[in-house]
Amino acid sequence: MAQRPVTRGDAVAAAVTVGPRLAVAQADTAVALAALITARALPNPALAASYTKDPPPYHSTLEIPFDFPWLRGPRIGSAQAARVAAEYHYTFQRAAAALDADTTYTRALAARAHAQLSRRNAQDADSLRRMALVRRDAGDASDLDVELATVNAGQQANTAAADSLTYVSTLLDLQTVMGLVANEAEIVPTDSLGAPAGADGSADAPAGATLEVAAAEQTLNSARLGATLQRRSLWSGLSLIAGFDWGDPTNPGLLPSLGVAVPLPILSRNRGAIMQAEAELQRARAELALARAEGAARIARARRERAIAIAKVGRDRVLLASADRVATMSLTAYREGESSLPNVLEAQRNARDGLGQYIDDLADAWVASAALRVYTLTPTSGRP
């Protein structure tokens, strides 16, 4: 079955479009919008009609509730702040989904590089085994060299099989992040594992509050306005009553009536709602402090991990070049009978380990750079 080529951008776009982790954030945004529409709505009037035996027998009244500005303002402000917080949370979840796809794509590239390296190592080990056989038959090597080369070739073949399985597993993980339902690898990454993006330090310092902190600040603002609303809601039931009476035989015509309905806070003084709003305010303050502390720690850790990974990549390049030269020289010396097989195996192992470490350090640098870009996002910095 032909595998579909997928770039890093394709993987990220699929994750933020059809990925499963955005559904909850989208629902929260819709709930916040509905709450804002409800807060802005004016209270409906109530029409009542009644009949009595006393003249006039017919009565009709229209009750119009008062929506005072000192109640309407905090109610709408609280809902508006909650909606902004939901939008910030959705933007961060979208960035987190993109980060998940970006990280998984990087791990797939690293796994592919390891699989290719292991396959080359297995081929080189088999070539070395055949060389040891030829030299033994020619009387230039011992049976010990053949056994060592055979063991080394078997180990490299097993490593190649394990790395191939790891690569397929990372492809399946990437398909899951992208929202693809398949029981086998149907995609193949096309990007290369080159220099990581963001290595120039452009994402070091966020220009303002990060998305998580901004969302916590808006949640705190919403809770503060909600507590204010509950404290002012003791007399929120005031309404104007206007109507007409008719049907009195001694006084034909419509008899107007006018009155005011005043709530009597005798049985309840809204204490429960006030206590709940104040508890939510206290929780919002704690969540803001936690978001600031955890966000700063996450940014510092990601920045440190990126700096270390980039530094290791630079050192790996120098060490890898030296290890490759040593491996090539030792193999040449063994072919010419001037070096022993253990020296060749040790040199090849050093070169192999160095290249594997270089691949891992490149992947770590990519992951840390992508994470730092997401962690430093602000409400005005756009998408990652």
C-alpha cells in the first residue's frame, strides 16, 4: 500500500482541524457565548388576567421588571470576561494540539533516522563479518574474529528490527494525533530533521501575559464582577405593575391601576449566592497565582532545555566527524591487517552512538523550541 507524503505543516493543520482535543474547548467557548447573550437579554414583562365577583370583575396587569444599570453592568461584564477567558483557553488548546502534532512529527523523523542508521549499521556489520571470513580463510584472522563479527552482525540486525518497529509505532501515533483512523502506517513524513526552528532566541521573552495567564486574569475579572452582582442583587426584584379593571356596571369604561412590586428580603438575603460568588473569586485568585508560577517555570525549563540541546548539537557535529574518521581509519587498518577486530568494533560503536546521540539532540532541540513558542504565546502574538 502506497503511503501518503505528509509535511510538518500538514500534520499540524490536521491536528487543529479534526483532532479530538479541541472539542471540549470549542464547547466551552460556545457555552460562554450563550452566557453572554443571556446576560445581555432584557427581562420579559409578565401579563396577568383575573376575574372576581366584586365589581369590577375583570382585571389585567402588566408587570415590567426593572433592569438597573448597577446590576446589568456587572452581569454583562462578568459574562464578557468569561467569554474572553474561554477564547484564550481555546487558542491555547489549539496551540497545544499543534504542539502535540509538531512534537510527534519530530519524534517520527528521529525514529526514521534511527531506523535508517540501524539498517546501515546492520549492512556494515554484515560486510565486516564477510571480511572476517575472507581473512580467516586466507590465514590473516582467527576464528575469534569471525565469532566477534558474527555476534556484532546479529546484534545490529536486532537493533535494526527494533528501530524499524519504533518508527512504525511513531507513525501510528502521528496518525492518531492527526485524526486518521487506520490499523497500519498510511503516511510518511517528508520533512528533514535539520536545524530546529526558533533557535535564534526569538521566543525567549513573551511580550506581555501569556495565554494561560491572560485567561486566568479574565476568569478572575469575571469572578470579581460576579461577586459584585450577587452583593447588589438583594433588591433585584423591583418591578412596575400597570393594568386596567373593567366590567363595573356603575362605572363603565377602563379603570387604570398602577403599582410597584418590591421584594421583601425576609426569608433569604441572598447569602448562599454571595458566599458561592466569593468562593469562586478566591479560587480564581489562586488559579491566577498558580498559572503565573507554573507558566514561568514551564518557560524557564523549556528555554533551558532548548539551550542545552542546541549546544549539544553543536558539540555532536564536531565529535561525530572525529568518530567517523576514526571508524574509517580503523576499518582500513583492519582490512590491511594492521589493526585488530575489537578496535574496529569499538570505533564503529563510538561512531554509531555519536550519530544516534546527534539525532536525539536534534529532536530534543526541535521539541523544546516548539514548546517554547507555545508557552510564550500571548493574546496578541497570533498562532504558533
